[in-house]
Amino acid sequence: MLNYLSNIPLALLRSGIEVDFGVFSYLAFPFWIFGSIAILWCFWDFVQKGKGTPAPIDPPKELVASGLYRYVRNPMYVGVLSVIFGHILWFGHWSLLIYAFVIFTAFHLFVTLYEEPNLKRRFGASYEEYLRKVPRWIPRVRK
């Protein structure tokens, strides 16, 4: 099943409407770089600061609210979506935009229905305070 799901973007690249973004397709590189760095940074923070992993079977033992998590509650998911957006720009297939929307919807449902309630139970008041200060999806850069 996992192998099938990982082939969805490749299948989408073989069909659908193509758009040539011209020179703007090179904007894919900053999205790929940002997304990849964000994902790796978050993994690092989960291991080093959270004393766990991003995997639900070994979640962080401590609340990670530093690094990219100071600006947005879900920087790892934002990183993944950035990589997908880079694919949209580079390959120019509109079907990838639908794929990005489906992935974002899945992330949002997972976060709101499972992750946030679970973290509220595990970390209590400190997580509640974090929820009040840090936005879920769109980073807020403070002075």
C-alpha cells in the first residue's frame, strides 16, 4: 500500500494538463531547498530537543517549541508542502496542485483530529500556551 501511495506523484506527472511556467519554474529550487531544510531541521529538533522521533511509535518526550516550531506549529508539514509546490512549478502539471490540496487536507485532519488532542493530553498547560502563541499553518515572524 505504501509503495502505491509513493507512486502517486509520479503517476500524476504522466497525465493531466501541463503549464509551462517558463523562467518561473526555477523558483522550484528555493521551495525544494527550504522544504528539505525544514524537514531535516525538524527531525533534528525532535531527536535532540524532544528526546524522541517524528514517528508516532516513538514521539518526543518533551515539547519542542524552539527552532522552526517558534514560528509555526507544523513546520515539517509545511516543508513537505513546499517540496510539492516546487514540483508543481518545475514539472507544471496541474494534477500536482490537486495532489497538494489532498495532502494538505490529510495533514490538517491528522493534526486537528489526532495530533493536537494527543499533545494536549501529554503536555497539558504548556501545550495550551503554545497553541495560543504559535499559528498552525502560516508562519508568524516576530521581532
